[in-house]
Amino acid sequence: MNSAAGPDHPLDQPSTGPDGLDGSSRRRVVLAVNPTAAFGRHALAGDDAARCLRAAGLDVVVLRRDSMDALREAVDEAIRAGAEALVVVGGDGMVHLGVNSLSGTGLPLGIVPVGTGNDVARMLGLPLQDVEGSCARVISALADGGRVLDAGRITTGGRTIWFTGAVSAGFDAAVNERANSWRWPRGALRYTLAMLRELGSFRAINYTVTADGVASHEGAMLISVANAQSIGGGMRIVPDAAPDDGLLDLFIVKPLSRLALLAVFPKVFSGRHTRHPAVEIRRVRSVRLAAENVVAYADGERIGLLPLDIEVVPGALRVLA
């Protein structure tokens, strides 16, 4: 990533030019860029997005930092200084950053999806890997107010974390954990190989699940709590989920043999796995997940070990889609 914004980088400066979308005052938008999205294949997407938004008369402040933590701090500071929207350039990790900066504030989030997974953008029907098309959606939605969605709120260890896609704890999170520990290969192949490696040693997990106040003990290969339909770049784990129904979808895969899991896995991309007797989906408002030595991920970002308390917050997020 580029270093902190400064006067030597023209894209880090507020733009000048024609009036804003309302024909009078200029509307300030913060553009947060992850140049490592899709492993750096779209490093220039931030520059392209800035040009598109400025051509529409928006006052754009571009932020780049050396780490996600530093970028998150810069985004929060820029929002406090005054902005009408945040637009993120990258994948679901950047969406996760935006959701955690904006949930509950009323300020809208725009997405330019050029990452690897893009599950939230897919849910919203945004054009993927298309900077100009995505910016056109942002500009149009700024004029009409955008769309209001629910968000999930996680509480763990005194921290509060928001998500809009899904929380996963089990086989898929273990695959993520293994893949993130590797430097090579890059791209989707890394996750495929990590899945095959994890499959060799993975065993069903004993969870305690408290859904809407009712506790049960569940043996399962994985459990996800989802607000969106898909995870992992198009795996449609809960194909009927709606991000604005005031509910979360609790997705459980009961214990399976390795061969059975391999047989079910490809069906996730079409949503046909829901017919399998080991798959259970139910709608809930709150969930507490507990298990020994199980790591959870939210929107593809590492959260930490269970237990987690998860609840839906209706209408917590406005998106420019």
C-alpha cells in the first residue's frame, strides 16, 4: 500500500470542479482504497474510481494506508471531519471495514468490488470487477438515498464487531485460517488447496448453540450465521436469505464423512445443498455460539475464538446500491 495520504499524492486531496449532484454545494465522499485487493491485480482501481466520482462533481478524498488498522483509523477520522458517504474499493474485507465505520450512523456505504470474494456486492447485484459500472451505481444511489439493510452485531471479549455478510465457525473458517497462513499460491487456488489439506484432519465440532434464548448441543462440521446469501466467493449457503428482513439465517451442517462432505460441497454454489438431510437452516434474531478452540471469521475477516454473541440490528446500514 501507499503510505499515509499527503500533499505529494494528488488523489489524496479534495477535488475541485463543477457543483455536486444537487447542482449547488459539492458533496464530500471519502474513498478508501485497498490496492492489495485480489492480490494486487487491481491496484489502479482506486485511481479509476476517484476519476469517475470526481467527473460526477463529487468532492473526493482518497485514503490509502500501510495496514488495514491504519486505514480504518484514517477513515473514522475523515468521517468525523465531515463526509456524506464512504466508498470502499476492494473486496469483502474492505466492505467489512466500511460496515464497522458506518453501522448505526446513517451515513451510506458505496462499494467498488474488485476483490476476490465480493459476496456482499454480489448480494446487492453490483457489477463485479467493473469500476465504472460500480461508480455509476454509487452516483445514482447518492441521488436517491440508497438502500437500507440490516447488519449483524458481534459481541466478544468486550469488543463489538459489525458484519453484513456472514459469521462462520467450523470447517470453512478452518480453511480460511490455514490459507491465510500460506504465502503461496495466490488467488482461489490457495483456498482450494487449503480445503483439501484441512479435510484430511478435520473432525466434527461439538457446539453449544443458543438461538433466540433456547440452548442446544450440536455436533456439526460448520455453523454460519448469515445476513447475506453467500460466502467464500459465491458459495450460496443460505440462498433464500434476505438482508433486510430483520432476521439472520443460522446454517448448520451436521456431521458428515469426508466423502459425503466432498459430495455436498460443489452443490453449495448452486444452492442445491439445502435438500441434504445434514443441512439445517433456520431464521433467528440472536445466536450465541460456543465451542472449544474454534476460530470464527466474519465477512472473511478473522474475529477470534468462540464464544461469540451475535444479533441482528434491523436497518443499521445504508448502502449505495
